[in-house]
Amino acid sequence: MRGIFAAAAADFRLAGSFARRSRVGRAGDAARATREDNELVSKSRRGLVRAGFARALTFARSTEPRPAVSRRAVGIDVGLAAVATVAALAVPPPARPLEPLLVALTTAPLALRRVFPLTAFWAVLAAIVAAYFPQNHATLVTFLTVSFAAYSAVVHSRYRGAALLSMPLATVVVIALFADTAPPVPARATPLLIFIPIMIVGNAVHQWAQRAGDSGARLRQAQAEHEAATRHALAVERARIASELHDVVTHNVSMMVVQAGAARRVLGADPAEAIKALLAVESSGRTAMTELRHLLGLLSPPPEAAADGVRGAAGLAPQPGLAELREMIDRVAAAGLPVELHVSGTPRDLPAGLGLAVFRIVQEALTNVIKHAGKPPTEVRLSYEPAALVVEVADGGRPIPAAAPASGAGGDGVPGGAGMGLLGLRERVALYGGEFTAGPRPGGGWLVTARMPVEPAQIPAEVTSP
């Protein structure tokens, strides 16, 4: 029995020791976790403090450009410092060694308030502390001097961050050293310290608000003028396109009249020729109807458009098309631009208005290449797809400053752009339900792309590749 009780007691002691170790272990784990949490919090706080200190240091070191100080301004500041020094010395200072020199140093740094504004402010403050601590015999001149030096530091210092941080630091220094920091002014003059600053600050806020309002009005006026100029440009471009399409429609209608007259004359003698003439009338009529659908979406040019350059003397000449594209590209190449024409797909005839649009797109794009990129290698590609014609003008140059007007006839035989640049091209392509893009190429240069829907056909086209 004793052995049994002894074994039970040993087991009980062992279990108690285990429990105590378990409780101690859990307590130690909790303490370690608490210490780790505290360390993390402490590290986080130290990190925030270091980050804040780094930002404050960066802000204090920041600099701003400062205009050069004229000799006249320096001369005015020297005179101001001299007057302030005389006024400060006029008040009898307390009998202390070097007291007159210290009083003079409280105002003399104003001579450099624009050359070294922040240094002048701290020199004035240090001299005031040396001259008037701890008796605090500062005068009204002292108060005005340190206020003017602080203003100069904030306004004229190129170290604007350091100047702004200096103000609260100087406030703490003055509060810690002087028990009475009230300005030494007569009691009757106290309203001056209230109403004069209010007048200055209110006038500054009023001028700032007035300048902000004027800037907003100028911005709105510039925006309205830009929108008006854009609307005018669109109106002029629409009028010019309408004039060109008017010529195309007139040509097709004239052809219908001529062919109908020919068919009437040969109807009895030669029915086969009459049928050919009537087929030509039908073809011209379909073309004219297509162009009329596009024309009805535009405004007719005003009668005075000729005076504005919409229709000049050259407007009486036939409108160009795909047949004149090769000739125009040859003229550009002769002027020094290395340009090549490539045609892919199955060529076919196009309506005259669409051919004119293709001609104008290529013409304007080549003119922009010469004006903005010099004379880089350039490619003009016409791709005939089953239901679309894709026009691409790509150059490999880098943009250079424009050396000529945006439109008009170019020199050396280079044809000038006939419209309003990319705005006119986009308007012209949209007229035929197409898509237009223009922008830099990934490998350098500029790419102009126009994709216009066309009806499938198998008739040979007017332009062939070289």
C-alpha cells in the first residue's frame, strides 16, 4: 500500500510540476508576444518619425529660383537699415557692455534682407536675444524690425521651405526666452495692430481673388475663341468639300445629258450604240446619285467663299483623282522627297468623289511629311480589299520645326495641302463612312491611314503600281 501511495504522490507531484511548467511556458509565450508587438510598434513609430524627419529635411532643403536683386533695391534696403539703426539707437539702451553695438546689430542686417533674407532674419533675432535678454527692454523699432525681417525671409528667400520652418522655430525661441512678448506700443495705438493687418490681408485676398477671376475669364475667352475657330475651320472645310463634290456631280450629269442625246440620235439607226449610250447614262446617274448622297450632308459654300480662298481661280480646273495621283507623287519625288507608290489587291475604278478624296489624303500627308519631318523615305500604299480601299502614307523621319505655313502651295514644285490639315482629312474620310487615323509609328516616323468602304468590282483601275 505504501508503494501505491508513494507512486500516486510522485505522479501528483509530476503532474503539478508539468502544470506549473505549462503555465510558465504560456506566460513566457505571452510575454514574448507582447515584447514582439511592442518592438513592432516601436519600430513602426521610429519609422514614422524618421520618415517625417526626412520629409521635413527635404522640404527645408528645397530651393526655388529667385530673380536677381537690382542695385537700386539694395540701395533702398541699406537706407532703410540705416534709418532703423538710428531710430533704435535713439532710445537710451540699458547700461551694459557693448549694448549700443548689439542694438545696432538688431537693425543693420536689414541691409541684406533681399540678398540673404533668411540669414538676415536669424541675425536680427540673435542680436535681439543678445541685446535684450533677460531684461526685455525691446522697443517698437525692435518689434517692427524683426517682423519686417521675417516677412523678407518668407517672401524673398530661395530656401522657401527653410524660411517657413524658421517661423514656428523662432516663435518657440522667443516664447521660451521672453516672458512678455507683447509689442511695446502705447495703449491708444493698439487698434493699429488690429486694423492695419486686417487691411493688408484683406487687400491681398481681394487682389488674389480678382486675379483669379481675371485668369478664369481669360481662360473661358480663349476656350470660346478656340471653339469658334474650330467651327469656322469645319465650316470652311465642309464648304470646300461640297464645292469639289458639286463639280463631280455636275460632270456626271453633263455626261448623262451628252450620252442621252447621243442615244436619241442613234436609237433608230444603231440600237447597239444606243444601248451603250444608255448604259453610260445609267452608270453616270448611279455615280451622280452616290455623290449627291454625300453632298446633301454638307453645307453649300457661301457666295463670298471665293474671297476667303475657298474657291480661287484654280477652282475652274477639273478636280483631280486617281489618274493624277502618279503625276502628283512624281512631282513630290522631283522636289527631293524619296517617295514610292505601292498598289496591292485587285485594282478597280472608283467613284470620282472617292478618287478625289484619296488624292487629297495623299497630297496633304506628303505635304505634312515635308513640313514636319524634312525629306525622309516615304511610302504611299493603296490596298484594294474586297469591300474597302485602304490608303497609307508612312515616313521614317523625326519631327522637325515647321519651316512653312500649314497650307498653300509649296515651293520647288511640291503641292501644298488643299485643306485644313488632319481636321480636313478626317472630315473628308468621314463623309464616305470611312475611318481615319494619324499618329507616330512604333519604329519612328509618322503614319496616316484612311480606310474607306467601296463596292466590289473587277474593272481595271486608273492607277497602277510602278
